[in-house]
Amino acid sequence: MIYDLPAEMTYPPTAKRCRPLAPEHGARPVSNKTGIAPIFPETRSLVDRVSHSVRRAIREGHLRPGEGLSISDLAADLGVSHSPVREALQRLAGEGLVVLRPARTAIVAPLDLEDLHEIYRLRSQVEVDAAARAAPGFTDHDLFLIEEEFDRLVAVRYDSEEFWIHHTAFHLGLMEPASTPRLRRIVTELWEAGERYIRLVYLETDVLFAHSPRERHLPLLEAARARTSLAMRKALTSHLRSNEREIVKSLKQTVLAASDGDDRSAAR
């Protein structure tokens, strides 16, 4: 572990509520018990759609670490029966986002430093290897798409949904020549698992990274332009290590500050 902290951390009940992220285009503010947007007709299965809605609410901080999940409330807010909600929670438990409890109850998985370290350890192995193999095969069109997503991610607010869309596309572009469906599934799951830490800490502290998105991603763009495995491996490894250090530091400050506030309140 990088810091001497308890592995499992939950946000105290008195911690300030996360401010919502900028809604997607055309979305309306959500006002219900769970803060989850309603399900709209799609081609995916009902369980897929419920899973997506709950997963997104966890990642965006509407459902907090350690918060209890009511199957009845989720079903009512999403307009579905209890059955797809139960199946969705089981699926999310397999992704590490939900913890199932006895008597068919569940909670949002607490923040866990060991989990965060494992996410970045796996990213360093899988993602760095893929990007290093991809770099020599970049075509001019590949570089055009990478540069385009870089320009887009640095042009939007980094607490907006648009930022995350372009951020994902940029990182996918770094692996494109080496990408396979299996690789994309694995990497996407790691990104989704890590994203909730990044979003929650940002929403709690308003300060996460010491450098702007442009400063943090420019070395990756330059490595892509170099089209060498060594440059890409070095740049992406440094990027991931820096992100992990700053996320853990912010988690430490956020959790300890909230806990100290609770202790002072209890002493009055």
C-alpha cells in the first residue's frame, strides 16, 4: 500500500452530498429516492438497462460508498419489477461495485484502497502492454483520431459527461491497432471500476489532480506521435502511476477530514 490507511473506507453519513455532474444532452434533472435516471426503451435486455442505470449512479456519486440499496426503491424509480433489479445487483456485485448481504440486501461497495491499487496494477499490465504494441502500427488516420479526441477532452469541463466520453475514446485510441473485443471488455471494466474513485474524490474535494487534463495527457499524445513502443510504455506508465498517487492522496484527505469532522461533532 502507498499510504498507511484502512483498506476499506466508507463515507461518513455527515459528509457533504455530491453535487450532480452535468447531465447528458437532453437529460432532465432526476428527483426521486435513489437519484437514478429512468430507463428509456433500448435494444438491450431489461437487466442490462437496470445494470447500466445503477452502475452509472454509483460511478457518478448519486449512490454513495456504503449506502444501502433498496430493491423496492430501485424498482419503483426505474419502473421495473424486483426480479431484474435483483439480477442487476448480482451482476454489479461480480464487478465489485455492490456488496450483497444476507436476507437479499445490498450496499454500494465501500471505497477500498487495495481494490484501487489492484485496478491500477492491472491497468499497468494490460493497458500499457496493449498501447506499447499498438504504437508502432499507428496510421496517420489513427493519429488524427487520437489528436481529435485530445482536443475535445481538453476543451470541455472535466466534471462533465462529455469529458469522460472523450477521455475514454482517447485512451481507446492509444490501443487501437492492438485492440480486440476481449481486450476492450477487460480494459473498460477496469476503467469503470476506477472511475468511481476519481469522480467521487473530485466531487468531494473540488481538487483532484495537480495538473490539468491537457498537461496530464499531452505526454501520451506525444508518445503516440513518436510511434515507438518505448515512448508509449514510458508515458502511459508514468501517467497511471501519477494518477494513482494523486487519487490515493485525495482519498486520504477526504476520508480523514470527514472523519475528524464527525469526531468533533460527537465531542460537543
